[in-house]
Amino acid sequence: MEPMFEEMAKAPAAWLSGKGEEALVVLSTRVRLARNVAGCAFPPSASIEARKRIVNYFDTTTSRSTLLTEGHTYRAQEIDELDRDFLVERHLISPTFLVNGDTLKALFIDKNERVSIMVNEEDHFRIQALAAGLDARGAFELALAYDAEIGKHLEYDYDKDFGYLTTCPTNVGTGMRASVLIHLPGLVLTREIEKLISHITRSGLVVRGFYGEGSDVLGNLFQVSNQNTLGVTEDDIVQQITRITHEIIEKEASARKRLMDEAADMIEDKIWRAYGILEHARVLTSDEVMNLLSAVRLGHAMKIIDFLDNTIINEILLLSQPAHLQKYYGQHMDANRRDFVRAQMVRERLRSVPRK
């Protein structure tokens, strides 16, 4: 099988540009729309022929749409295990997509890598848009454009009372999930994070790990998303996620101030120790890099490390992931080799940044 996604691995992900509103705390925003085709069985209960038909419907739609020709559609059988892991790390597919050798699926990625569409995941279409920083409105409008384009050619399964019908009842209604990927080291270090998570949950949102549902929290990065999709509008969800995120940012700012007021020397030591390890280590696991980068990211945001910016921090974050590392260097590596090459890559990246 020909190598895929190597060129993508060498380019920064649009959602990790380090730009956008509140980019010092919020890495990215994602909006996902779940849609199904009217009159067709949902993927978990659909026959092989029925699922093939959905992929063919999508192919026909892309051939008729100017918007959808500005990207590429991949068949599941084109994507090997390393490619799949790479796409998960890049947040272009869910961790459960393309598992168990299921070939009756397809994936669309737009040319700017801001939109991906999973075909025959849990629902017929999972339309996902990503934006840098806090931008729920922008991500929603982008996802909506692709949603409307597909809707011109295919009738969605929609009920006048319940809204969009989905495989999982928790997605019925708008079929919309909005989430932010947010960095909260202050709240973790002050041990206020559990209290915050309880507050978020009571507000109707849910907190997950770096890769979403079922994943671990790495590098003090949390994913916060809406739970309710029924009985609310898309605009309600956009406003809710934006409002709650601003509240979280304020609490994180207060926690960081408290740390500096009460233990400035210890915090600065923690930050510079993390930078020193990244700059000199000969072996690093991906989890180690994530956690060390958390301290460095905090140092940048607090102007303790003033010669780095979010762009290089995010670049190292992404390239440190196992599949990205292998794609970037164009070779399969075992875990020990990856740990050595990862440390080398991190040293090179950090030393390429001029000191002020």
C-alpha cells in the first residue's frame, strides 16, 4: 500500500495554529453534526449493501458539489492502522472510526483540513469542523455549510417533533456537539479542577480527555462539550459553550494568579525544569512530552518563557504523538526507537527558536 498523509504530517494542523480568540488557554473548538439519510437503516443495524449504498450516495454528492470537490475522499481500505492512528491524533476522526477492519466506510477531508466527514460511523454522516482558539460560531457555520451542501442532494432523516434522528438517542434533535480543547494547569495545580468539573456538569456540559469520550487527560488538556441536543437550538449550544468557556477561562486565570501570589518560585522552577528536560533529554515518551509541554505552555502564557509561542509548542505537541512521529520521518518505529527520535525532534525544534 502506498504511503499516505506524509505531506499532511509535515504541515501544521489548522486547528493548532496557536491563533484565535483566547488561544493562550483554548487550543481549538470543534463542532460536529450527526446526520442520517431518510429511509435508510442506521449503520449499526444496516446490511452490507445498505452501507455500501450510503458510501455511493456520498460519492455522487461530492461529484455534484463544488464545495465537496475542494477536498479528498478516502476509502476505509486505503487507510492502514498507522494512518488511522495518525488521523485520530490529528482529531480528524473519532478513535472508534476505522476499527475492526470495517471497509464499508469513507472519510472526506477538505483541502484546508478544517472539515472532515466520517461516512458510516455511528451515523451515516458525522460532519466535523475545527477552528483555532475559541470560535464556536465560526466552527458551527463552517460545519453548517457542508451540512447544507449534502442536504441539497440527500434527504435527511428528520422528525418535525424530535428533529434530526440519530443512532444514539442522546444526539437526537440538533444532532450537534460543540466542544473546546482547553488547557487548565492552574486549576489542576491548585486542586480546584474537580470542583470545576462538578460545576460544568451541573451546567449541562461534560468534561472528557484529550481525544474525547473514554480518553485520558494528558498535559492538563480537557475537552468540554454540550450534553443536550434535544429541546435546544444550535444557537443555544453555541452560546452555552462560549459562555461556559469564558467562565472557565476566568477561573483558570484566578488559579494562575493564586499560584504566582503564593508560590512563584516553585512555579517558575517547575516551568524551567520542564523546559530544561525537553531541551536536553535523550529519551522521551509522548505522555512525558505532553505533560512537560503543559508547564512550558503555562510559562509562555504567563510571560515567564518569552521566546516561545503557541505555534512551536503546538507543533511539538502534535509531532510528538506516535503516529505523527512515524509519518513525519517516513518510517515505522517501535516504542523505544520512537522515544529516542521524539527527544531528538524536540531538541531540534526548541533549539531552532532564537532567544530574545
